[in-house]
Amino acid sequence: MALASAGDGAATFMSELGRNGNSHARWDKICDKFESYCNRGGGALIASFIGFILLLIITVMSIAKLLKPNRINHAPSP
């Protein structure tokens, strides 16, 4: 989860940098020159965040299942 979250955050930062540039570092924006590249990158970011949300849901479901007591193992002995 941490690795996926860090990757999404870094990709979002680089996307923002490419779209708006950074005047302090004198980096010009590139999305006005390579619009189709930035649009595809935006689609990839959306897909990445959807994948991250699905991973989060699966993780929560797995933790809930692990914490739920198993009735077979806790059956009263005769």
C-alpha cells in the first residue's frame, strides 16, 4: 500500500509540474507543446488511482476477514 501510494503521489507531482511548470527552478510547462502526451498521462493517473482504491478495498476486506473469528475452530467440545 505504501509503495502504491508513494508512486501515485510522485506521478501526480510530476504531472502537475509538467502541466504548470515551476518558475523558481525555471522549468517551463510542457503540456502546451505535448498535449496528447499529457492527456494520456492524465488517463494513466486516473487508472492508477482507481487501482489504488481497489487495492485499499481488498486490503480492508482481507483484514476484516482475518479479524473475524472462525466458527469451525471455536466450536464447543462435547
